[in-house]
Amino acid sequence: MAILPDGRYIDDAPYSENSNFSTAERPELDAPNWVLVWRRFKQHKLGLISGIFLLLAYLMLPIAGFIAPYTPNERHVDHLYAPPQAVHWFNDGQFIGPHVLPITATADLENFRWVYSADETKPMKLEFFCENEPYKLFGLIKAERHLFCAPYGATLFILGSDRLGRDVFSRILYGAQLSLTVGLIGITVSFIFGIFFGSIAGYFGGRIDWLIQRVIEILRSLPELPLWLALSAAVPSHWGPVAVFFIISIILGILDWPGLARAVRSKFLSLREEEYVKAAEMMGAKPARIIGRHLLPNFSSHLIASAMLSIPAMILGETALSFLGLGLRAPAVSWGVMLNDAQNLAAIEIYPWTASPMLVIILVVLAFNFLGDGLRDSLNPYES
């Protein structure tokens, strides 16, 4: 591998000023840096697929109410613990389009469970762009039109229903609005604290560095889960779901910054001795400009990879707190709240679809990890 004067590299013949090729023959030599990063990132298949999956997931958040056939707390008292319903296209060998079969519940008094039977003689076509219970589009606009609905007299439980007859699929979509957003807010708080204190400690050193390191050591010596529980339990129970959501996000961010601060400090300790930093200091550049314009850009690849790995940790943190009843609470809907409703192991054994949020959490966490690996390798190929 040969390094060009501007920092780019080529993979074949050694570079020299007298080389026989031109930039017209090698157009990648004149490509902007972001183009080179994109080309490397495309080669990381798992990272690319994970990025597309997460992009679609976050684009879906503002319109979750439009995609979901039901509102999150809409109950169907005649369909408690209804199993997942399949969408059929053929009936008796004839194509009639997407439809569902009406289901009827009967109580199995021997095994103490609900048993559902489908009536195959009455296929009911799905309705598209139909009106149903109102919701807020983009959190602001009141709307009643849904992407698809079950016809009158039928139900559509793609992932089944829970103990109160609420659609699990719709609740997963609504729960994503809180569970995926908590990571973004938490990582913002974490980056503000981590970059600020890490930059000061690494650039100035001395007593400031000593003081910040002692604070970090104290925070990291505290057991994480009990500290989460203690801080979450201190949130007043009469606060609304939105206030609790922001407090939980801030708590997760505040407890996550020490690790990032140490990474920033260690990098700055080595970078501050570089010649370009010394030159900027001799030219009278202020510390804030040196940190923001010269040091942090050289650390961007690690920051991006760190963010991609910290977001799933915060999603898991919110899920754990809500599962234990110390995070978000009903009527708020998050994946942790849904798992809190499915704590009964006997019910999960009989009705396994109530644990569907767990599978969604696993997919999202893996996607963030794969995306973080892909971005790290693309932004800094020399460390891959």
C-alpha cells in the first residue's frame, strides 16, 4: 500500500512523483474523502445492511401511527392472548387478494388458556388507507387514516395480542418511538460531557487532568445497575411519561460519559505533541479553536464508532429499567414496558408471541454493532 502526499492511498504500484499514471486514469485519486469512505463502507456488507435497516427504522418513527393498524392502547376484550394471524392471498384455491380469517376464542378450562379457531368460510379482505382510531402524525398532526386495517367484524393481529387484547405489532411500532429515541438523547448528553471533560483533561493536563480523572474513577467505581436503579427510583411517581422519558435519557447519558472522556483524553495526550498543534499554538490560536478545528477531526472515526456502540447500550439500559418497573411506565409504550407486561414466564410459555419485543431489541442492537464496525473500518482503514 502506498500513501499519497494528501493522505490518500492506493493499493497497487508504489507511488512516486514520476509515476506513469494520471488522475484521469485513476479517478479515485481526485475523489473527495467522503466518496472514499462510502466505497470502503459498501464493501462491509453487514454494516451496509444494518445501516439501511436502522435508517428505515428511524424514518418510520414519525409515521408509526400510519403504519400500525391499531393505536397502542386500543383493547379487544374478546381477543385476549390472540395468536398471530396470517395474511392470506388464496381461499379454496382461488386468488381473492390479501385477507384474514375471522377468529373466535373459547376457554380451555382443562389447561386454563384461550384457544382460537379460524373460520375459513368467511375470508375478509383487508382495507387499505382506511380510517380508524385517531393518532398524531409526526407527533403534531391529528390523523385517522391508516395504511391497512381489518374489515369490520374481523381483527388483524400480525404478532398476536397481549393479556389485555392489545395488538403487539402496533405496540412495537409505537414503542420504537421511545426506545430508539432514548439512545439518541442519551448519546447527545454523553458526548457533550465526554468530549468536553476529555478534551480539557487531555489538552491542558496538570491539576485539571488530575481532578477530572479522580471524578471519572469515582463514577466508574460505582456499580452501574444499582446506580441506575437508585437514580430512577428517585424520579417522582406523579411525573408524566414525557418527563420520565427525558429524565431516564439524561441519566443514561450522564452515566455513560466517563468511558468516552478517557478515550478522548488519551488521544489528545498524543495529538497535542504533533507539529501542526504546536504550529497553531505559535500562531496564537486559542485552545478552543485548536481542540475544535485540529484535534477533534483527527478523532472523528473513533467518536462515530463509539456512538454506534453506545446507543444500543442505552436502549438496553432503558429496557432494563422499564422491565424492572423503574423506567417508563404505562400508559407510555416502549419495548421495556412491553417486556414488563410479559414477566409471567408461564404466560410466555403458553403465549410466546408476547415476548416479541425481545427479538426486535436483539435485531436493533446487532444492527448498531455491525454498523459501528463498518463505520470504524471505513473511516480509519489503517486500524482495521
